Amino acid sequence: MWLLNDVPERESKFAYRALLVIVPVAAASIGFFVWCLVALPVWAALTAGIAVIALGFIAVLAVVNRIMLGKMPATKDR
């Protein structure tokens, strides 16, 4: 836990903005995965589903990083 003591807190409005990105992307990628399981053979569904979930994860990381970037307080010189 001592590693997290120096991490500055983000304001709650940035967390809410991040959730506005995370929830729809996660729902869309999981929904596509479930659709693939119903519509495609299992081997194709697993391949496509894993790829879409990975792309969704990368998209969430990129967008949330853009939202949070520059919003953190400057580090203090000690």
C-alpha cells in the first residue's frame, strides 16, 4: 500500500468522464462477443471475440488516457 501514497487523487468529474467511455465500449465489445458465439462456429467466435475485446480494451486505454492526460496536478519538487 505504501506505493500508492504518492499518487495524486483525480477529481471525481474525471472518473465520471472515464466511465462514460468505459461502459459503452465494454458493453459493445461483450455484446459483439456474445453475438459471435450465437452466429458463428465456436472457433471463429472465440477468435473474433477475443480480438474485439482486445481492441475495446486498447480503445478504452487510449481514450481514457487522453481524458486524464494533463488533468493531473504537477508533481512537486522535493
